[in-house]
Amino acid sequence: MTAIAPDRDTRDSHLAEVELQRHLSTTWGSASGVWGALSNVDHKVIGRRYIVTAFVFLALGGALSLAMRLQLSQPEARFIGPDRYNQIFTMHGTNMMFLFAVPVMEAMAVYLVPLMVGTRNIAFPRLNAFSYWMFLAGGILLWVAFAIDTGPDVGWFAYVPLAGPQYGTGKRADIWAQMITFTEISALAVSLELVVTIFKQRAPGMSLNRIPLFVWSMLVTSFLVILAMPAIMIASTSLILDRLVGTHFFNPAEGGDVLLWQHLFWFFGHPEVYIIFLPAVGMVSTIVATFTQRPVFGYLAMVMALITTGVLAFGLWVHHMFVAGLPRLGESFFTASSMAIALPAGLQIFCWLATIWWGRPIFKTPFLFVLGFIFTFVIGGMTGVMVASVPFDTQVHDTYFVVAHFHYVLVGGALFPLLGAIYYWFPKFTGRMMSERLGKWVFGLIVVGFNLTFFPMHILGLQGMPRRIYTYQPEMLWGGLNMFISLSVLILTAGFLLFFIDVVRSAFHGRPAGANPWRASTLEWATPSPPPCYNFQRVPVVSDSVPLWSDGEVLSVASGLRVDRRELLVTGVVDASPEARESSPGHSVWPFWTALATTIVLIWSIFTPWAVVWGAIPVAIALTGWFWPKGTPEDES
Amino acid sequence: MKPLILFCLVFPTILSGCSGSQSALDAHGVSAIHLKGLMAGFFWVCTFVWLLAILTLVYALMRSRLWEAPTQSDGRWTRIVVAGAVAATALVITVLTIASFYTTRAIDESGGDAITIVVKGEQWWWRIRYPNPDKSLEFETANEIHIPVGQDVRLELESADVIHSFWVPSLAGKQDLVPGRSNTLLIRAERPGIYRGQCAEFCGLQHSHMAIFIVADDAKSYAGWLASQQIDRTAAMDDEALAGQTVFLAKPCAACHTVRGTSASGTTGPDLTHVGSRRTIGAGLIETTRGSLAAWIADPQTLKPGNNMPMVPLTSDELRQVSRYMDNLK
């Protein structure tokens, strides 16, 4: 791997602490200024950008839901017309799924996974930078299109033929399909990085049975992304081809099939739910362990439950199509498989309950959000069992019952743990604590506001209110509950506003946190808060699954890595025994240029297929620049 | 807990059926009655399971505070309890799966002598055809289906453009209308009444205004309605209506609409032969009166923005006459 003679290396084993820090900071640090920002490949910097950007999209998507609640607060309201309303609910769903929920989970992992496995940077750090720029560009594309009244208006699922060339006129559906391309590129890139990081860069001794549960959940999630994204890639590309060059994949008049779209979309779309949910499960396990001060009960069972959920996730997609007219026998199979997901989900809940049972719970804000999660998510799980039943689903499919159900699952099941995780890891990100007092208010307002907002939607759905309607007639008797919901949203909104205020305030004025304020057990707490650019002074060595609890104040470390160039330790997949020293690419502005060139191709191709040909040239130039050896020590190795 | 308490108070009362004309809980069709039973079963089972989980959580949280409980875990017992809980979950979902399966079977059982009606979803209304081996007795109508009480009716569901979904919750669960495919839905009303439904699959701009009514009558009234629809016209017309007919035939109206017995034979829009006898116009948008007909004809785009009916310029006299004519088409 390295041709340089060992005696000329600068290794961390020879150096005293101050000298070591100086060397590492020089090697792993990045330039300042705009140029430095554009060329940074530090996973923590990129992870932080990702998280902040995703939360900006959360706020924007939340603003859209306020607009919808205004329009629906009374029958035949005329605040927003049907055209704008259809754009708004499409944007809300698309934005929340593709620009918030999936990216924010991956963002948390981009920041945390390398720290939790004890390495100095994520694998393929330049790809990581590229993925962030692609995500940002996709988000900007979607929102700029919406701002100039070209926002997609065909639902976040873009069913054909409504989204096809004949009925989806203009560029609106193209924008949607191309935004998918942006986010799938970035999600795939991050997933690959995470898989490689988790498999090959774990601290020595962190064998498979000692990986923190959050890291396990991200490993399973990453495989889900890698296996599910190709389906949506095929779907969105076929849609663009139908719209742009006149193919007939989805045109029944020419032998195409409209249900093909639904199969492809949901083959991705259902695993997507678990791509959002599994990271949250990992967060819950982490928080439960820390705030009961004991490892989560049933480590092996928890890991098996994660993997089982991941496998089952690919056998459920038809339950989104129970009323499309598929054969009844096949549908019964999907009822059984959809119900079966309750087993791994239940198992995890039981393990958490067992952990809490034997622990002495510490009621800090992150833990409160976990309690809110269990309370709310189990309701979503129960309605999930209901919609898994074919006959039950025929009455509630595409109604507000389903709107209630998936908000219980996604907000209760993923956003609550995420907010808990922000309160939990904020000290690590910034070195400062968030406010416990405000945190309890945030928790109360959000959990109460959420339940008041979404619970009545179950009833509306059973009373016959379909989804995606911009208004309803006064004789439908839905007005009272809708007004109640629209008012409850204000409580929920107040909670989120307070959360954002707390974040900003704490980032500047929060109490300094120290390295491990919660007395947690995992490696990210073994380094200062916020972590230095090289993460760990020396690579930690692990001898069980709770390294910071068992080793007390002193953590065993390994030495022998070079400090004059970016180098990290590669370890075995199963037992994490050291295998090699590998250099990690330094900062580069080329991922940014490549992302820019790719963005131009993708947006241009909405207008002409020739963009793919001519636009390939700048992409090729940018990629050449990316991989061109520049004489840095890392290049030479 | 607030919404839960609310729900517990409200749910049984809605289950007992007091809600509006379009509700899965106000079941009057044989399918909907089966489904309501299943839904009630699911509801109570799930509520019980949820309460069990939450009570366990609350107890687990309070345990170490209420008394000096041991926190040294008894691994073996915990494992047995967790395994038992998983086994119980498996049992519950097996029972629910089997219950679902048998409910589906019960709904799909049908007598072979069902009446067949073809329902075609269009942006944004429902084309209804009553097929008849005798072509002269076949007719089309829109947004209103009449059926006899207590008899199986087979709806053949098709789409002319995008995907729609046929859903009249008081009678049956929903079924999509998919372009290039034909689905069927079996309904049977157990009681006479008017049951409202609306499109349940997002189908574009006016998805919100795509309602349908099913009118379930006793056999005699149904036969009377059928006979009246099969003939071209029921009532004699006054002079104003006849003048309206002339305007209707001369203007672009006739290019899109059919009025049987006249030269108007367009098929883009709804068949208007008996438009005056239907309860609503614009797919459930407004009640059919002479005034609402005039308002609709004068400016369809304000009442239902984006729908496919253009505004046809008429003088006020012509508008009066045409609306009189429409109103006369009973």
C-alpha cells in the first residue's frame, strides 16, 4: 500500500500530545474562506450542512402544510385555488420525503457513523461532498420551480397517466422526475460511503456484535437504499422518456401499462418508509441506552429485527395497490406479509420496554421524545395493521385515515426520535447543550399538537373524506373537525418554532457541554465536543459494545498511523482486526464542479434530450479534474 | 391522551351510525356492513394492544420511583416475557389476517344474476351506461346510478383518461378505474336511500368535485325510473323550452352533448337526455334547478375551475331558453 520506507514516516506513535494535535490539525484541516467551504470534505462539516439544509426544507414543507390547513379549515374556502393547492400538497409530500426525511437521516449518519465507529473520515469523502451539492441542487430546483408556478402538481407518487405526456402538460412533472434523479444520486452515494465505512473502517476490536445499534440501523438502511433506489430510477427515467422522447412505457393505448408505474414506484416507495424509520429506531436504541444507563436489552434480537424489517420491506409494496384491481389471492399474501412487519417492530418495542423496566430512567428531553415516540408510533403501528388488511383498506385507502396513519408512523415514528436525537447529539455537534426547560416545552407542544392535529383525521377518513381534495362541500359535515385540526396545527407550529429558537439560541449561548455530558457509552463521546477535524487523536480500540462504560476514563488506543498525510485504519469486516493503513483523499473543489456540471445536464435534459450528449462534456471534464493526481501525499500512496 | 379519550367517546357513537350520507361507518350495503364489522373488530383488538403497551411503559417508568425495585435484570425471565409478547403478537396478527381473508371471501360471494352497469370515470365526472341486449333500450346517464334494493349489482369500472377510484363508502369499499383495464365491484344496498360517494384517487384539477350518487329504490320505483330513462323524453315542452332546444342545437352545445331524439349526439360530455331528472349537475356540485342550470351554462369555469366545459356565449334570452330546456329534460 505504501512505498515509502517506514523510517521516514511521521507516525503518531512517536509524538507527544501537543505535537500530535499540531500535526493532525495541519493534515486534516481545511482551507478557510469560500474556497475552503466549497472544497471541504470533512464528514462533520458536510454532515452539518446536510442537517441544516434538511431542516430548512422541513420548515418550508411545514409552511406548505399551514397553507393547506388554512384552505381546508372550512368548506368551499377560496384561499387557494385547485391548481395551486395541487402543487402545494405535491410539494409537501415530495419535499418531506425526498428533501427532508431521507436526507436528514443520512445526514445524521454522515456526521455520526464515522465517529461512532472510531475513524477519521467517512469512506469516499469527495463523493460525500458531491452528494451534498447534488442534494442541494435538487432541492433548489424543486423550490425555484414551485416559486415560479411550475411546481409539480401530480402528487408525490406521480401516478401515470396523470403525470404522463397526455395529462401532465407543461414541465411540472418533469421537474418532479428530475428532482428524484438528484436525490437518488445523493442518497445512493451516501449509502455506499456508509456501507464501506461501517464494513471496513471500524475501530480495532469493534467486531460485528459490538457495533452500536444506530450504526447497525444505518447499515441496513444503506442496503435498503442501494436495493430500492434502482426501481425509482427506472420508473422516473421511463417517465421522462415517455414525456420527452415519446416512448410508451406507461401508455395502455400502445401496449404500455399504467400499473407498471405503481409497481415500480412502490417497490421503492415502501422500503422508503423503512429507509426513514430504521435510522430512527437506531436513534431510539441509543437514547434509551443512555438514559437508562444500561445497554439495550436483547442486542442480537434488535439487530435481527432490523435485518428482518429490511428484508420484509421489499415484500409489502402491493399493499399500496389493494384497490387497483389485482388478483385477490396475491393481495392476501401481501396482507400477511404486511402484518408480519408487526413482529420485528413489536420485538423492538418489547426490548426497549424491557430496558426501561430494568433501568432507572432519566427524564431529559431526548428521552421524553422517545416516550412520545412509543406513545405515538404504536398508534401508527396499529392503524398500519388495519390498512394492511385488504378489506379494511378498501374503505380507508386514499382517505384522511391513511393521512393520519402515515403521519403517525413518519412523524411519530421518525421525526420524534430525530428531534430527540438532535437534543441528544447537539452537544456533540456544537459543544453546547440545548435548553432542558425549553426542550420540555418543545416536547409538550409538539407531541400534544401533533396528536390533536392528526388523530381526528382518522375519523374524517372513516366519514368519507378522501385525500388530496382542495375543498369539500358544506353538506359533508367535515367542517367542524377540519376547523379543529386547523387550529391544533397552531400548537404544533408553536412547538417547532420554539425548537428552532432553542437551536439557534443554544448554538451561541448554550451551556458548554464537555466531551460526554450524558455519560453515554459510544465512541463519539470519547472525543471533545465539537470533535476536532481529525475526530480522534489516536484510533480507539474497543473490547465490548459499551466502550465508554467499561473502560472508565481511559480508553485504549492504537497507534502507528501516519500524521503527515490523511491516513486511516482499515479493519476486517467481521472482527474488525487491523488490516491496513489507507490514505483518505484530501479536500478538493472538483466534487463541487462535478455536481454543478451534473446539475446543468439534468436540468437541461428536461428541455431537450440532446442535453445528455452535450452536457456530458463538462461532466467528463469535471470528473477528470476530480481524479487527476495533484501531487498531494495522499495521491502518491 | 386527550384525542384518545375523545375518540373512545366518539367512535362507538359513529359506529352506531348517525353520520352523513358518505361514511364507512354509516353502512347500508352488504359489503359495507361486513367491513364495518371487521373494522370494529380491528379497532377493539388494536386499542387493547395499544393500552397494554402503554400501561407497561408507564409502569416501567414509575417502577423505580414508586419503590426500591431491583434494577439488576433477571435476564432469563425478561427473555421469556419478551418472547411471549412476540408470540402473542404473532397470534393477534394471524387472527386478524384470517378475519380479513374471510371478510374478503364474504364480500366477493355473489349471485350470478347480478345487474350489470358500466361506470366510466372521466375528468371530472362519471359516465354511467346501462347495457341492454336490446340496443334501443340501452342508455347513458351521468353521476347518478339507480339500483334496486336487495339485489346484487355488478359495476364494470373503466376509465377514459386517468386513474379514478369509485367509492361509495356506505355501500362498499373502493375500487380503482384504471385506463386499459376493466375492474368490477359488486354492490348491494340493504336499505333504500341515497348514498353519496366521490372519486378517491387523485385525478387532477377538480378531483375534489367528482361526486356520484347511488339511489337505491324498491323494485317498483326502480323499474319506473328505468323505463323513464329508456325512452327519449317524458314530458311535453312549452314554447320557451322548444326555443331553448333550437338554441342548444345551433350552438356548440350539441357537439359535446347528446340529447336522444334530437340531432345532438356529441359524446365528449354527459348525455343530457334526462338531465333535468338528475339530482345534481357538475358531478355533485350543485342541486339541479333551473337557476343552477343557468348559472352553470353561463359560467362553468367559476363554479368548477378547470373543468372541460367551455363557456359558450349566449344572450340572456338564449340562456333563459336553454336553461328552461335543460330543466324540461326530465
